[in-house]
Amino acid sequence: FHEFFGKRLRLVRYGVAVVFGLLFAAPTVGRWQDWLMFRNSASFGIRDAQFGNDVGFYMFKLPFVTFVVDWLYLAVAFITVMVLATHVLSGGIVLQPPRPKVRKATKAHIAVLLAVLAVLKAADYWVTRYELTTANRGSFTGPNYTVVNAQLPAVLLLVFIALLTALLFLSALKTDAWRPAVVASVLWAVVALIGGVLYPAGVQSIVVNPNKKAKEAEFIAHNIEATRHALGIDDVATEDISFGTLSASTLESNVAALQDVRYVKPDSLMVSRFRNDKGKPGQSINDLDPDRYEVDGVVRQVIVGARELDLSQVGNKSWQGTHLINTHGCGLAMSPAGQITSTGDLAYRDDIVEVSRPELYFSPSLSGYAILKTSVEEQGCDGQTSAQSYQGDAGIQLNSLTRRIALALNEWDYNIIGSSAVTDESRFIEVRDVRERVKSVAPFLALDNDPYPVVVDGRILWVVDGYTTSDRYPYGQFADRTQLQSGSGLDHPFNYVRNSVKATVDAYDGSITLYAVDDADPILRVWRSAFPGLFTPKDRKSTRLNSSHT
């Protein structure tokens, strides 16, 4: 080994250390959210039923602690294997019959590493106790009778044995007696099998299953209480309501209340009808949403659809046509939900709300990029006497060759460099899907898959509901996700959820505002502490947004 590498041996050692160091460092990059939650952890003011810890410990601190312990154990285990291999290659361990010959210094090195491994495993057992608060044991989540009375005592016994084994390995440094440590390791494996697997299974089969209702009642009660709080349904008021006989005279005297009965349902069939009636060439209405606007002096429910850009329908499919000319959708189509015409048609209205900036440069169905403020005239919206040049400051200004080359390489599109229509005043916009824009600034939020448009001060804003979620609430039952729509931001395991954020994206300039609407949510408090300038207080929302969000 030494003869083969010679003077390059030190360089080889450094190279191997760097390569494996990077490999072990790579998984830590994706744990930035766990670290920020650990560092900025908040209290729930509620303690779990088993260990008496604040729920915030499980939600914010435990994930990072668990990762660190697991990472250290794997790293030290790998180092131990590498050290053994190195000692074999360097002569510290000589493989010869009847038994290998090991230097005293090598024995000490290995004993210390094995002791560290045993201590880390003891720490892992200790942390595992807390992880059991979200384990699913059959019909409910959280510790049950078997966990509390069989598995937890066994885990504590394993902690003791692991620490004892570590001490015996360290004692071998002085006594050079390895047999006690080896015997303790074998005992450890036996106890792990019997106490960690066989004994709990026996208690479940013999003690619990024949008396499940009595044995599990206490733990099911913990589960119900935790689930109600975790899902925000712990303060739901129940009222008894009685109904009398409905007569014609009652209806005649309550006509006003019936004027808001919804005739127009925002389903897929109605979307097709809106698209056929109010769509424009190169634009498509892909979704309908109910909102409230003042109609003829009275606030009523209105069905709203946005005319989003649809490049598959444009006539000019050249590079300029799809990136410079057809760059945006145009305005909203509205119909009062409680009105239809005498012929049964929808009562479309263009005078419900004034829109001064109807251009939709950002919308849920948009992808790809566009270049604005070029020498080529953009396709205008109805009602504009001529196509209006973009007046916003969205995107990247293409005022240098370096930027144009970088963007051309990113999009793999030479036209960004070669087109004479692109000037120093031109602006390059991408990430035009409103959900993707919000996700890019707040990746820790689960986003609703149905953004809806709202007109505020003449501008169209896309509103996206943001949820804080966790799968770490102790005893909390996991939510049933079978009825979620495809693409929902909530389509991941969770047992805690709050609709704590309302995000708005300006359809004209793409600016994003995140409104913190639930100050009592501890998860939101953590992220506000981690990113102090990211969220806007809810009292700074406009009156129009408040009426739309309620």
C-alpha cells in the first residue's frame, strides 16, 4: 500500500477525506427549514399527555435533533469502517491465522470509535421515545397501551445497555480486556430483539387485543383532544336549530333574502360556457371563482373568470408572436350569481368594477418567458385605443450583453441575443405561474391549487391561500386526503394545519405580498421570526381584500 502510493499517500488521504466529507455534507443542505425552526422555535402553551413537553418541542426542535443524531451515527459508523480498512492497509491490523494481530494503538483507536457509536445509539434510543408520539399504531396516532407499558420501558433499558457497552469499550483502553464489551454487545442485540419487538407484540396480542376498549380508552381520548386542536376544530360551537312550515306568504315576505340564491354554479360546465361566451382569441377562461362585489348598490355574490393567455390559440406562433407580441391575458368576465336573463342566459356585466390595468402578465396557467418593452407592439386588450407599452418594472432589464447571454443560455434560446427587437429598455419576465412565484419566496408554505382574482384599486390581484402544516403534532390524527384535488398543496401527510397566510400576486407586475392572517399560529410565528420582513400584518390589508377573504 505504501509502496504503491509512495509520496502521494498524504494527497490520497486528503482527497478521500474531501470526497466523503462532501458526500456526508450533502444531506444537510436540505435541512435548512429544520434548522430555522429549531433556532426560532415557539411555544404552543400545550403539553403532550405522555411526556409533558410543550408541543413546540415536537414541532420545531425534535426534527433537527433527530436528524443530527442520525447523521452523526451514520458518519461515525462510516468513519469506523474506513479506519478499520486504513489500519489493515497500513499494517495496524495484520490478518494472520489463528487470529489477527492488532497493535495496541489500533485497539485504542477502534475502542474509542465503538464507544462513541454506542453513546450515539443511546441518544438515538432516547430521541426515539419522543418520535413515538406520532407513530401510527393501528386505529389511531400516538402512544397506545403497548407503547407506554412495553415499548418505552424496553427503549429505556436499551439506553442503559448502550451506555454500559460504551463504558466497557473505554475500559478496554486500560485493561485490554475486550470480552466484557463483546458480551455486552451480544446482550444488547438480544434485548433489542426481545424487548423491542417480541415483548411489545406479545403484550399487544395477549393483554390489549382481548380488552382493547378498556386498555385503549385513555389513549384514544388523548388522540381526540390533540386532533381537535391540531386541525383547529376544538372550539366549534354547536347550536340546535328548528324549522317551521314554509308557506307562500313566508316566501313573499322574504323576497330580499332569496335574491342571492345562486343560479350560476362555478363548475366545469359553467367554465366551458364562460369560455365560449366571453373568451377572446388567444385567451381562455380556465376557472371560475365566487366573490362579492357591489352590484346596483347592493353587495352580491358574483362569479368571476379571468381571461388568461393561451398561446395554443394565437395565430402568430413565431418566436416574436409567442414571446414579444402575445404576452398577457386581458381582464375578467363577471356574472352575478343570482341573476339570469329572461331567456335563461347568464347576465354578464362589464360595469360591476372598474379595472384600470386589465393586462394579466402573471396568472395560474402561464409558463415560459416573455420579453416586454421591445420595439415590437404587444397585442392590446379590448377597450384600449392602441397597444400600450408595458409600464411596470417586473423582471430583469436587458441592459447589458452579459444579461442577455446568461438568459439565452438559461432558456437555451439564441433569439434573446439575436433579436433586434430587444432593446436596453426591454424586460425579461419568467416564473409567471402565480403559485410558483409565491412558492419561490415562501417554500415552507403549502399553497392552495386554486388562486382566485380580486380587483383592488383598479388592479387585478391573484389571491393564493397559504397553509402552515406539520406531521409532528403529538397524538394528532393524520388528515384524510382522499378528497383533495390533484395538485393540491396539501397533498402530503399532515396532522396540523392552519390557513395562516393570504398571498397576493399583482397580475401586472408580479409583485408578491404575504399577509399574516393568523397571529396565534405558532408555526407562522416561527417563520416571521426567521424572516422578519417577509410577512405583512393583516391590518394592512385593504378593505376590498378583507371582504374577499372572509
